[in-house]
Amino acid sequence: MVDERSIPNRYEDFGPDLSESCYLSPEGISLNDEWDRRIRAKISELTEKLERGLLTEVDYRDGTVYVGIGGIALLFYAMYKKLDQQQNTEWLNKADELIKHAVRHSSGSKVSFLCGNTGYMAIAAAVYMKTGQTDKAEELIAEILDLSNSVCKSSSIPDELLFGRSGYLYSLMFIAKECGAQYVPVETMEKVAKAIIKSGQHLANSLRSRCPLMYAWHDSYYLGAAHGLAGIFFTLMRTPNFSANESMKELVKSSIDYLITLRYPSGNYPSSIRVNGTDKLVHWCHGAPGFIHMFIQAYKIYDKQEYLDEAISCADVIWARGLLYKGYGLCHGVAGNGYAFLMLYQLTMNVKYLHRALKFAEFIFDYGKHGCRIADRPYSLFEGLAGTIYYLVDLLHPLDAEFPAFY
């Protein structure tokens, strides 16, 4: 279909004349020398641009991960882990400098990872652990954990990822992964997950919805990864001991099955439940690029072929319509869409999806030459340059790639 929001994809898809050796080193874990060289060169170029922007064009009063300095600190933390072969601390020191500024100067009361306080606090804890500031890290972790009761009980907190309970739950999972599982009681994560389930059941019952779990944000029933059901279900399925809770497991499965009934004929998914919705958005935040992560996780949990088929269908939509005029970022841009291919490659080991991920990287190599929209915060993680760099860094070792602040 013709889509005025995307640039026509003129790249050749994977075919019989291509093989794994076109992309991967002989051991099959990292990219081959040619791709490694090209991507590292672009990382270096774009990082220089980012660091120039940090000197003059970034608002240091915003510590959030989504568009503030917390997200750029997360990029530098990732570069420390993924690029520094001899554990050179250059990137860790840069992350430390930024995240300390975020902790000192940011204010607000939101409790999510992406758009709230718990995101930059969790990143600070991870950075402090790596820099030997264990006492400071543990203080922040305790502060985050102390919020759990109010997060579960408050009627004013939504359930979605950017601002709500799912975002708080992700903060806990991030700490457990980066600082150590011993710092976050599994019972706390389970408590938050159960609160999300209870909220979804309550709204579904009040609406008499065919979906067993329903959620709203600003009076709209969003479906995608950022504000909607796909992001909530993805996060719930990654909660420790999710598979052991049969009731929760069945509620999420039945809700995912309901979402499949809403698919557009094109294979894309609506951004929300509404009359006369249109098949326009192919973004991580709204549409197939967010849904694909839910389907991949659902296939891992339930081993149901339909979920893998849906993930593959989403990937085809993204390949056709995922080069966006909106830009090169994560939330609604080419890098965020490229992650769909990386995660499907990890699941299937089908080189076609690595090929597609690298073709989206080739598009990024011509950064700024496509007439794409310039983001309001052009250096940020989710709207701007930092997210684009993060994608390129993850491409160097595709089997270790993880969509930031989501996985």
C-alpha cells in the first residue's frame, strides 16, 4: 500500500545469492570485518555530533530516559559495556557525569523508567555499582523499592509503559539485571505485576470488553508498545515467575489472542481501539514495530506457532513501510523499527532478518540526507541521535542486541 509517512524501501531483500558470510564473522557471533568497520565509523561520526550537541543544545534540567540526559547516560553506559574491549572507562565516566547531573537537578513525581524519576535513578544505581559507589547505588535502589506500595495502590497512576506501572516494573527488572537480582525481591515485582493485572481486569469488566485485560491512558484505549496493551503485556511476560502464575498467564494469552483479531488486512496493527481507525502508523510506539516484541515474547512463553507467524507478518510490514520520514530514532523512527529485525533474528536465526536490520543501518549511514523530520529533542535516546547510535552499537553483536529501556 502507498504510505505518505514512509520512504519507499528500494533495498533488495534477502535472497538465494546471499549467505551468512556476507554479514557475519566465521564464528557467527559478531559482524564480519567489512560491516564492523562501516558501522564503527558511523558510530564514531554520530557520537562526535552527539557530544557537540551536549555542549550547547541539550537541556540538562531534564533527566528522563525518553528525551533527557538520563537516556544519553544509558547510551554511554551501553557503549562502556559493548564497545570497550579492555574495559576502558571512558564511556562509563561520561555516563557517570551525566547521570549524577540528572539525579541532582531533575524533579518530578512520576514513577516510570522512560518518563519518570525511577529511570534515571535505576541507571545511576547501575553506573554507581560499576564505579565502586556501592553505598550510593544501594540508597537509590532502596528509594525506588520504597515506592512499590504507592505504585500498586494509587488510582492516579496509569498502567502503561511510558508513565505508568509497567514502567515502574521495568525499573525493577533493570536494577535486577544490571545491579544484581539480590537487590530486588521477586515478590515486589510480582506484587506490581498483580496490580497491573487487577487494574486491567477491573476496566475490562466495567467496559464489558471482549479482551480480558483492558487499559486506558488519557481516556483512550491504546494498543501499542508505548501507551498500550502490547507494551504492558510484553513487560508482564518478562516478569520473573510469570509462567508459574497460571491465572496471569492465561489472562495475558487470551488478551493477546484478542489483539490478533484487530489486525489490519495489511498485517499492521491499530494504535488504539476506536471507530474508523486508519492504517497509518508503523512505529515502535504505535503499530507493528511494537507488537512484534510482544509476539516474540509470547512465542517464547506459550510456544504457539500463531505468535511466531504474527511476528513474521509484523516484520514484513516493517520491511515494506518502516523507513520513516519521522526520522532515525527509536520511538517513531528507523532505528526503533530496525530492532524488530534484530529480535526476530535472535529468535529464528534466519539471516534474512539480520540482512534487513543491516539495510536499515545502511539507510542510517546517510543520516540527515532523506528530508526526514528533525526531532524536538534531536540528541535524545527515544526521539533523536542517541537512540540511533544505540542501534548501531547493538548491531556489532546482533545476538546480544536489546531494545534499550524495553528489554
